[in-house]
Amino acid sequence: MLQSSALPLGTLVALGGGDDDALLALLCDMLPGPDSSVVILAMAASDATVTGTRYARAMHELGCTNVHPIKIDERHSADKPASLRRLREAELVFFTGGDQEMITQFLHGTEFLQQLQHRYHTEAGFVVAGTSAGASVLPEHMLVSGYGWRALRKGGIRTDHGLSLVANLLIDQHFVERGRFGRLAHALLAHPMCLGLGLAEETGVIIRNGHEVEVFGDGVVMVVDGSHMHGNNLGRIGRGEPVAARDFRVHLLVSGQRLNLQTRQVINAE
């Protein structure tokens, strides 16, 4: 659950996947200094040890000298004293890509997640970042599955609880490259209070104070707003039947453009 109704003081950074060299450089620039503590969480990856080590090496080459992959899996609890200590010391926590359900499987119900949420909500300067699956897991709800034409039929997508760092938001990744508009639109029928952000690869958002969104990267962020939606038939149809709705609002935003999550207004459209 979200820690409080107050806007968080921390910062989220989410990338849509693909090459993440520019993201890592951005994150290193956001840190107060080269010795700032960074935690890498790679439990979503198929080989977490190799992936965590690779990211730690990449950030070290960018000048970050205090980077620590934390091993969290079936045999290594998130609540180990050493892991909790690393989290308390960290100024940046970074989630890699892979399977977002592995992240929630190992973090839901833990003191580690409670501390992560608390620090994000109460500490200015604390940064939580993720790429691909590590981006989609950050909000209260996350998209888990959905593909092609099936994503536009009831039961053709699946959502689950994310890490609850930000409310009323859905983030989908590899959005343009994998044709995921249908599944994000369907997810908004199931969660009509949410705003949808579809992140292209090598493209992402910085979310400051829970509502100030700035786009970065080489591609496009698609904003899908269902707050004025009508004709949502999801509650009236059977499994396998096509979903319907009208009056979505859609924005295409590129690097440097900004959005207010509370008002859902684009701030600088030019």
C-alpha cells in the first residue's frame, strides 16, 4: 500500500527498455557525488548474478565507485540485515529488466519494501529507477501480460500489484516496438483511475515529487488518459469478447516535454 496521501519527496526514473547506457549516465549525474551509494536489484533477470555484476561494472566505469548488487531470491531474503543496511545507505536503488513478477514475488510483504516506500516518500534526493520490467513494477499497479489482438478481448491481459511507489499510474515498456497500445488501453478499462504511460525503448520519464513528469531519450512516450472515457463495456461482457470504450485522450511526448500527473495536462507542448 502507498505510505500516505502526501506527495512523495523522492524521484522515480523509468526507461522503456533497450540500450540503457544513456539511462545509467543520467542516473550517475543525478547522484550527489561519485561515492554515493547505489543498490542494484536484478532479481527480475534470468541470471541475476551476471546481470547485477554487469550493471555494477557499467556504473563504475561511469565514475560511480560505491555500487552494490544485492542478491534477493528464494534462498536470500530481502530482509537479511546486510540487505536492509545497504538499502538504508543507498541514494539510488535500480531495478533491472526481466520478469516483473519476480520483483514483487520477493519484495511484497517485506520490511525491505516498506523501507523503500518510506524513503521514497519522505527523503528528497532519494532515487528509485528501473528499466523495462523494472520500470513497469514501480507504480501501484503493473501490467504483466497481453499480446496482439488478444489484448483487446476480455481476459487477454493481466495486471497485478506493483511496488506502490506512485498511485493512479500504469507504465508499459517496449511500447512502440512491441505494439502494446491495445493492452495498455485495456488495462485502463480495468483501472480507470490510472493514467497510462507507454515508454518506447531508449526513452523514459523522470517523475519528481510524485507528479512532475519529464520525458528523456530518443523516442516517444505515449500518454493515454481515460479520465473522460465513456462506454467501458468491460463489466458487461464475457471472457473472450472484445472490449470497447470511447473518448480516450492521447498525447505523444518527446524529450524535454513535461506532464503534470495530477492535472494530466501537458506543461510545455511546443
